[in-house]
Amino acid sequence: MPTLNRSQFLKFSVGLAAAAAAPSRANGQARKATPKGAETVLTDAIVLTMDEQRHAYWSGFVWMKDGRVSRVGPMDRLGEVPPTVTRRTLKNRLIMPGLINCHTHLSNGALRGLYDEMPLELWFAKGMWPVLDGLDRKNGEAGAYLAILELMSTGVTTTATGEIASPHPELMDGVLTAVEKSGMRAVVSRISMDSADESSPAQFIQKGYRDTPTFAADEVRRLQKRFNSDRISVVPEALGVMRCTEEMVRSLHALSRETDCHFTMHAASSQDERDGSRKRFGHGSITELERRGVLGPKTLLAHAVWLDDGELKLVAERGTGLSHNPVSNAYYASGEARLKDLVSAKCRVGLGVDGSSTNNGQNVWETMKMAMLLQKAALEQASFGSAELALELMTRGGAAALHMENEIGSLEVGKKADLIVIDIDRPSLAPRQTIVSNLVYSNDPWAVRDVYIDGEIVVSDGVHRTIDKPSAIDNARLALGRVLKTAGLEDYMATRSSWTWK
Ligand SMILES: [Zn+2]
């Protein structure tokens, strides 16, 4: 069988040169155990292992046992698997590691389409705080189910997500309930903000939406106790360097150290933040985070668009995880991140879709494609990147950004059996000689047929086993209606189209 070993051509290995990260451990509390799938061997499929040497097999197998990969290889080595193990033949299918989405906001799942070309004045008047008023537990949970439905059915097995818990702290319980029921592996950040500095209108936090560091920490601990499991990790987030006081940033980072979990932030994410940070601190926001001592060891920053050379070096040295969100950056015209430089510097960089209010899809395949295309456009360099790089960023790159590369991101013996099965017998994925290119550049998200997490099948032949699709879609419709009403945006939505509607 031919083996596609491209390691000799791939100089950059997507951030894996950084020091090995600690394996994921309990956040100070015992973790709930989650189901592990039955022992099974999947055979006769194209297998992309995404391992260190990027072994790929035109016809291979993956043996899953106790929720982990027990063996993976070409079919001529199937004899290594005991004949008693249940077999599932997957002709015309491709198996690859589950996709890792490094950034979204699950509770925004029902807000899709709301912010398209919204005038800035309206965004300030109704789009920001009044919408948050509407995002209570019920609406946030409904949004989360919709977002998870899309992410999971199109191949995401691990997601990072950040949720604004003001003014409704119980929104977190709704989102986490949805995550728990779905079976998704997730790093769920509880976002806090507290800056009363009025010098930048876009970064100012209104009274009533400000947490105190003590309340924020107490809430994170409460949620960790209730929801942490083998698959779920609740972690603190300080929204941004301009939107949080130094005390908030430092104390939430200290909490993450104390409970051995991630610390997340949005950073260098817009021109407004770039200019505001220079004005307020005299330097960029990454430099400010270094001064506050929070760039490592398990920090994950979303966006990281506006980095100078020194800051780029800093995030590489500190092993800071970064989520590059190309579609969201383009949606808000907030600049094009230096993806080529981040990859060259061996930063821990993965990809994120961002929330439905800034993307609007939760389509990770589109994000992979756009990551390549937008960087080609920004560099005016058609030779930049590759479909292989895009797939690496969405698997091993994501694992590195989440500091979870010892557990997920590739199909290797001992790693978690998080994998997806793709139907390659579809028009957009033919011909199979160029299958890797087709997956990214001619993408077909719904070609994903099966999704396994810990070897447990959560999507089977396109059917979700843990989420009821019709009610998730219906509940999202109702949730958006309630949010529009609370925010006073019903009239705007009814009149914003220039077409004649009857
Ligand atoms: Zn975000």
C-alpha cells in the first residue's frame, strides 16, 4: 500500500517544538468520568493519522479500545488486531482525527445574521448591552445547542468557547448543560469584564455588566465543581486588556494556576484595541499581557491579529496558545493576522470559527479554506500555505494551541479516540487522487458522516445521537425572537432589508 509520508517536505510542524505541555488533569476537583465507546476496529478506509511524520494510508485501519487509539496502520498490518474485535468496514470513507475548534461563543448560536452590516451607532445603542440583557440562561442554552449541533455534525470533537456571563451568571449553567449533554470535549471559559475607563467607548464596560474578581473566581469554582469531567474543563477568562482591570487579569490568571486549567483572553483583536492599548499603556496589548505575567503556561488568546515582531517572538517563547479566526476577522474588517509568520515562528496556533454573531456559520471547513485564501490575498502570494497546512492547523495545531497535544490532534497509539469518518464518494470530494486538497479547497462539511469522541459514536451516518435536531433548530428560532424583543431590535430586523417582503 502506498504511504504518503510528507514530513521531509514540511519544515514547520505547527508549534509542536515548544516544550511538552502537562497532560490535562483535574481542576482541583475530581473529574466526572464520561462514557467510553465499545472496542471496535474501523477498516478499509483512507486514514490520515496527522502524526509527527503525517503517516497516511490509502487503505488502513484504526483500532479503538477503552476510548483510546490502540493501533493504527495500513491494512496489511490488520493481523495485529485480535480477530475477536468487532469490525466495521468503511470502503469509500476517510478517517481522520476529530477537528479542534479553538474559538467560539456557543451561547451566541441563535444570533446568526443579526449583526450583518449593522450600523455602528445601532451596535452601540442596542447591539451590545441590550442583547446581553436578552441572553439569559434559556436563550444561551438554546444558542449553544444550535452551535454544537453544527460544530459536532461537521466534525468538531473539541471546542474552546467563551461565554459572557453578565448580566446573567446562570447563562453558564445553560451552556454547560448543553455541552455536557452533547458529549463534546470542551474548554469553556467564563468571561469577566470590569473596566470603568471611559477613554475608549468600544472598550468601556457599563455598570451592571462588571464582575468583581472575587465573584468571577467564585463562579468559576462553582462551575468547575458542577461540570468538570473527562471532557469538560471550566476555565476563567478576562475578556481583554482594555476591558479588564489589571487586578481582574492577574487574579483570574492566578486562579487558573491554582486550579491547573487554561486562562483565556481576547487579545490584539481589532484596530480599536491596538490603538487604545498604545494610548493607555504605551505599547501593544500582548506586551501589556507580558508585563502582567499572564502569557503562559496554559494561556489561550483569541484573534492575535495585531502583533509586532517582538510580540510574535514573545508568544512563541512563552508557549502561548493562539486561535486564528480568519472569517470573523474579515467579517468585522479587523485586519488579517500574520498566520505565515506565526507558523514560521512555531507558535502554538490553531483555528477558530468565532461565534455566530461574528462569522456567522460554525463551519470549520470554511474556516480552514479562508485561513489559506485570506493569507494568500494579504500577502499577494498564491503559493502560501496548502490544504495540508489547513488540516494540520485544525487538528495538531489546535491541540497545541489548547496545550492538549498529548491527548488529541492526531491518531496515535494511546491518544483519545476522537475521530471522524468522511464520505469521499461525493461530487465535491472527487476525484480521490486529490482528496486532501478537495477536503479543504472544495469543502463539503456535511460529508462528515460519523463522529467518535472517546471512541463513543455521537454522530452516526449524519444523525446526532445526543441532540434532538428539530427541537434545537426550533428553540434557536424562539430564542432569537426573545432576544430581539428584549434588545428592542425587532423593528430594525423588520425593516433592514431593501427588498419588498410580503
Ligand atoms: Zn470571540
